Amino acid sequence: MRRIVALSCPPPVLPLLAVVTVAVAVTGCHGTRSQARSAAEAGDLRRALDLYDATLEADPSDEAAARERSDVRERLAAELLTAGERELLNDGREGAARSLVELCLRRERWREPLRGAGPLRFEALRDGVRDRELARIDALARDGKTLDAAKIGRAEAYACPDLAPLARALIDRVATLGAARCAQLEAAAKAHGPYTMSVVERACVALGAHPSVHVTLPHQVSSVRVDGAVRGASDALTQALRMRVAAAITKTPLFDAASPGVVEIAVAGYVRHAVRRTPTTLSHAWTESVPYMDTETYQESYQEPYTDTEYYTERTPYTSYTYANGRSVPQTQYRTETRTRTVTKYRTAWRTRTRPVTRYRDEPRVFTHPAVHVEGTYEAAFTAEVHAPLLRTFPIPVAHTETDDAYEHSASFGPANVSPSAGNVPSLEDRFHDDIELVARRFVTEWRASFTANACKGAGFRTPEEGARCAWLGAAEAPDQAFLALAPLFGADVPALAELPSP
């Protein structure tokens, strides 16, 4: 006889993969373990590991699943090592690097050591990828593509802790090449101008080198001066305008703390704020539940009598005769006889009755109370005219009218959701602060447009300095010709200039 053993499995608690979650929920941990075995037998080791992880997430005490998962992990590690070694033999640097990084990340998550020759093979694969990457860095540097070589040293793929020796070797090689290239670029840039030197400074940072000097550009500033006044705005509000624009400037490339430059903002115009209070009456619809009397019918049970015939038995005597000695001898005997009689019985019956009840109906009501209608009107008509060094003057006009209203009253009535209201409307200070934010946002947008219009005007860039000034803000604003003008300095690195971080 076969024994059927019932295996209990607790429900899963948030497995990693949604697909695996469904599998666990539908088939249970035993079914998921079976699927994991099937996937492992078919060679789909990554899916098998996901299923084993889900099984053990649902039942951490499943020793069979833990043992099988460890074996599959070792198989996958060997498979990745073999694939990486094969790629290295075929000079497949990228494929070898992918296998190495995947194995490193999986090992970090597994927290299980490699078995047998695994550790030695891992180190050999890591060293092989390192040598290929170093050779690639050197080849790019020989071709004048040092910025492209620097990207390899910054590769996030090698951030896995077990690849730290590889990443360190790449960073050191790039730093050595970058320092030499940075010194070369800085020496050449001095003959051109500050914008060329500034682009070189950013390139040096991208190369992992330390620029020898920080360049302050002619258009940069370190402070803001606000002249003029907005009629109707207090001195404190004018000061708030200056502080907010100054804060906005510090978040743009226009700012350099070492620059003596000043942005001058001339403000002129007015703001007005008027509040009108008008007595009025407010009405609020609400519904009252009103009781009323009504009657309802219902069924009442009772015991109803009825006449029935009842059968019963009774023993009655009778005389029988026997003959003895020639004589008839009487004897009294009894017999059972069935008889009937009329009886009264009772059964459950129902009858209709009526009774008074209290019912409710909703009736519309209106709650009215006195109030004061408060209307606030804010009108702004002023201009902030910006004068920045070497850039065209541009105005930031602010012109709009805003109306707000509210009601002031002390009424309180819960059924109509009425509670006292202070009738507050935004003040002049509130509205003017909104305009200050508007000026700050438009300042940044207008400044970038102004810089681009000045720096990139004209179709051609005859010198590296002209190209550097146009390309200074980055690829989004600059045409390709601006970067091509830097070819005398950067040579083959020109295509990588567009990828430099914006200042």
C-alpha cells in the first residue's frame, strides 16, 4: 500500500518576483520546488534560482530546496566562469566582462563561497578582464580619445566589492593618463582665453585629474544689486526680491563666489491690493429627518382549535360456554374492540394584525445667517530689468490681476456643515512673494537664453575661444560647429565634449 504523506506549506510572504509569487500562491511551495527542479534539469539555471528563492521565502525550513538551490548556484557560477573564459580566449572583452560582473553580483547576494577551483578561476577571469580593459584604455589614449578612456575608469559595472582590485587598476591608469592629458590641455588653453580654459577645466575633472587653476569667467557674478522700487511694496519685500533672485543665481552657472561681477536689477512699477467688505446673507441647504406616525400590518401566530376523530381500543367482557359433564358451563372472557371518539385539537395558524409605528422622512431645509463678503483684488504691473556682465539686458515683466474672495461670519450649525469663518484672503505680501518666485524662475530661463544668444550668435566659430564660449553651457544649447572649433585642442576627444557635465 502506498503511504500518502501530507506536507504542509505556509503561505508565501512577498517573494522577489511577481511571476514566482503567483506560482507559489497557486501551487504551493512543493509545486514551486518541482518547477525549480524542472528548470534546473532543462538548463534554465537563472529561472530555477528564482523559483528556489520563492520556495525558501515561503518555507525557510525546506532543507531539500536549500540544498538543491546551493547546487544550482554552483552550476551557474561554473557556467558563468566558463562563458567568461571562452570570451577571453576569443578576445570577447565585453562578453567576458558581463559574465564576470553577473557572477560577482550574484555571489554578493548569495553570500556563499565558490567551491573547488572556483576562487582561482574567478581571480583569473577578473585579471583577464582587467588586462583587456587596461589595454583598451591605452589604445584609446594613443588615439587621442582620453575622455572616452576615462569613461571605462568610471564604469559603474565594476562597483561590485569583489571587483575592487580591477576597478582600482582602471581608475589609477585613467588618473595617470588623465593627469598628463590635463596638463597638456591646460598649457594649450592659455593661448586662447577663459572660456577655453573653463571647458578644459571641466574636461580635467572628467579625466579624474585635478585642474591646476579655477577660471572665473567674464559673465559670472557673485552678488545681486536691486535698484529702484515697486510702489506699494515695502522695503522688506524689495529685499526679499533681491534675496530670492540671489538664491536663484547661486544655482546657475552664472554664479561664481570668486567673481567680482554683480547682477544689477532695476525694478519699477507698482502693486496694489484692495479689500472690499460687503454685508450679505448666506443660505445653506440641508435635510432634516422628520418623524411621523404610520400603521403597518404583520402576521401573528396563534393556536387554532379544531375537532378530530380519535381511534382507541377497549377490552370488553363477554360470556362463552363450554360443555363439561353434559352441562353447559358459562365463562367470562375479554376481547379488544376499536372505538372512536370526538376530540378537540389545536394547530398553529396566522392572522393579520396592524400596529402603529414611527417612520421618518427627509424634508429640505435652508439655514440662513448674516455674513460679510470679503473680496481682495491684487494688481501687479512692474518690471525687473536685468543687467548682467557681457550679456544683453533683458526685462522680466510682471503684469496680472488676481481676485480672491471669502466670507466672514460667526455662525455655527452642524447639520448644514456651517462653522465660523475668518474670511481670510491672500495679503499683498502673499501675492508679492508669488511674483518674486515668478521673477526668479523667469530670470534663470531668460539668462540662459541671453547667454546662448550672445555666445552662439553667427553661423561660424573661427577660434577655439568662440566655440568654447558657445559650448560652455553644454550640448543642449550649442550647435556641433561650436564643439568642432575646439578640435585644435581636443583632437579626437571632440565628440566626447558634448557629454561633459553642464557647469
